[in-house]
Amino acid sequence: MSGHSKWATTKHKKAVIDARRGKMFAKLIKNIEVAARTGGGDPDGNPTLFDAIQKAKKSSVPNDNIDRAVKRGSGADAGGADYQTITYEGYGPNGVALLIECLTDNRNRAATEVRTAMTRNGGAMADPGSVAYLFTRKGVVIVPKAGELTEDDLLLAVLDAGAEEVNDLGESFEVVSEATDLIPVRTALQESGIDYDSADPTFLPSMSVPLDAEGAKKVFRLIDALEDSDEVQNVYANFDVSDEVMAEVG
């Protein structure tokens, strides 16, 4: 699991500075719009919106874009789309299980794009429920390593708020909790003066498939193809890659 988390965190950092930044911006903006529509346009009274805005700012999304998304979502401005969340299930190379979360205003288009990405990259769609049981809904906060912050300091700050574990991802720490404890954990960090990059509800695998370099390349290629779709918001997978394999794949 930590291998997957480390890979995802590293990839997110690279996406901020590479040519695909536009796609990532669009997905972060979509998150803000949906959060504002669901819980209102005031971040102080809407924790989901607060976290969506925080993540967008940390990823260098311009403030104007963020403000417009909040207004569209809350109805203050016209033009917001009616997005629906749809989750598809499937298998990738080496039997890796995939949960593919889409945020779309066109179910048919989303289904077509997911199916196309899967079939062209060694994946296969699965029946609803056949993969989901391998994942558990959790809250994950990513905290950058800064100054003299240690794992123990972090654990001390979040333990009473409901954190279950703290994992070292190399350049950052991952704080895992029940999804329902995500806001208290994030609030505890703020109250302790600890900066964080993102706080998201996510799906973590209960068991993982170790991959060698060849398998990793195939799985990464499939996930990249899925994430390249504007319809796909998140891809969760149950692979694990060691640091050695990660280095080999580059």
C-alpha cells in the first residue's frame, strides 16, 4: 500500500509542473464546483469545499479559477454543469484491481472512455461489486516533511483526533484515518500549526499485488490512460511497488 501511495504522491507532484497540469487543474476545479453545489459556497461551513480549495491552491491553481468554480457550483454564477459520480470496477495487468471514479455530466461518454482506455491497455471491466470489496473508504492527509517534523510529532498531534497510522512516503507523511475522522484529523493538524498538502476521502486496498518492473510499467500505462480522460476523477488500485522497482521504472 505504501508503495502505491508513494507512487501517487510523486506523480501528483510531477503533474503540477509538467505538460498535463491543465488536466489536473480541470479536475481540481471540478471538485470545487461539486463541493460548492453539494454543501454551499462558504468554505468555513463546508469542510469538503475547504479541502478542495486547499488542494487546488497547493497545486498552484490560480485564485480566479477557484473563485469562479465556487460561484458556478453555489449558483452565484450561471454555467455550472450537473456532475454525477459514477464508479467503474475492473482489473489491470497482473490481476491488479481497479476502482475508477468518474465525475461526469454524460454517463455514456464516461463509460465509453473508461472502457476504451481499459481494453487498449490490457485491462478488463468487471461486474459491480466484484472489486469494490477489496477496498476500504479511508481519510488520507498528506503532510510534507518540513523543518524538524518527525513521525512521532505528527502522531502526537493527530492520535486523539482519530488517526490510525502515519506512514513515511519519503518526501512526505501520510496520515490515515476512518473517512468520518478526516475533518477532525485535518483540524488537529491546523491547530498544531502543521502544514498539509491535501486531505481527501480515498479508497485504500485491504490487500495488495506486488509488481516487478515489467508489471509496474503495464499498470502505470493503464492508469495514465484512464487519468488522461476528462471524465475520470480518481483511479484507485491495489498494487505495491518497492523503491527498487520504482527506481528501475523511473
